[in-house]
Amino acid sequence: MSFSPNEKIMFFSDSQFFNNSLPSPDLISCPQGVNTTIHVSAYSTFKRYIDILGGFVGLVITALIFIPIAIAIKWDSQGPVLYSQIRCGLNGKPFRIWKFRSMYSDADQKKHLVENKAKGHIFKNDQDPRITRVGAFLRKTSLDEFPQFWNVLLGDMSLVGTRPPTICEVSHYSSRHWLRLRVKPGITGEWQVNGRSLVDDFEQIVSLDLQYQRKWSIWYDLALIIATVKVVLLRKGAH
């Protein structure tokens, strides 16, 4: 296996890491009349302490698995090891999310060629041809999500929350859909524990997110984290 000079740089970093420009929050507007009051979980000091602790532990694990995953990604396909995308966080605030790259590097440009088999404002196709062989394994084991512990440590995300949507998805949100953005996006949450890839109806995902807001407590967060570990180890609902 050999890398060109440019690829050697990209082995360790995505060029976007050094270009952290984000779109103006003014470009992301909520529907009129929506209650934009932040959910109590978003300013819970204890929840933030758990996020910081979990973020540090997650990043230590990420550091341990980074080299073998990076080698596998580079061996399988050309492109950077890390992938980043602008997502919408708390009350629609844009932030840059990080993942291990699981698709070919031109996947975003070819998205329009892939059929969306989900219902509503999400995109999903279990047979997506843009996913690499190594990427399929990373997704099944959720290893592609580990760089998001950096987002947790920065405060853009939480260990537990809602799935972080894209700007395009949010632009189509109704008043009910926007309510899911009253909490920070999370690495895990109701959707990941109660179905993961088996849930392909956006309205069901919204219902799960709103259920999380109603049930939220520190103990409920801890219960979802434990449940997530079990789901990932058993690969329940993973594709």
C-alpha cells in the first residue's frame, strides 16, 4: 500500500479541519409561531459534567482505534480518513460534525443518484452504493461515530440527544418537527436505542425525540447510554 504526498497529509487530517467556517445562524429560520424555549436538559450542569467525562473517555478510545481504522479506510478507498458535514444543533445552530469516513469521497456529489427509501425529511438507503466495504463495517459497529466525542467535548453535541439533522432537512421542517431541536443533538438517543436503522419514518423519529424530552432526567440519560452499549454490541437494528 502506498500513498501520494497529498494522501499522506489527508491520512492524518481532513483539510476541513483547518477551515471551520460555518453558515450564519440567520440562514436557518424556524417556522413562525414555534416555541423556541430551550429544553431543561440543554442547560443542566450535571448533564454537561457527564458529557465532558464521557467526551474525554470517548476520545481516549478514539485515539486507540484511530490508526488501525485510518489504515483500513485508506487501504479500501482514496480520500481523507475523517469526514465532516454541517449539521443543525440546539435551536438550529449550525456546527461541524465529525465522523470516520464510511463512503467514497465523492458521495455528496452522487447523493442525487441514490434512491431515498426513508419517509419524510431524512435520507436512508440500506443498499447505498456509496458506502465502502470498510465503511459498511464501521457503520454496523458504530465505530464511524467515535470522532463525535470531540463534538461532545466542544459542547455542540451531548452524549444523549436527538439525531443531528442537515440544513437541507431542517429547511423543510414543520412546527412539530422543529420541537426536536429544543435539545442538543446526541451520539445516541431514543432513535438509536429503539430501532436504529429499522426506523425509516421521520415522523416516528420525531415522536421518539419528543418522548425523550418528556421523559428526560439524568438517570434516563444513563439508562439510554447503557442500552446503547447493549444495542451496539448485539448489532441490533444495524445496517
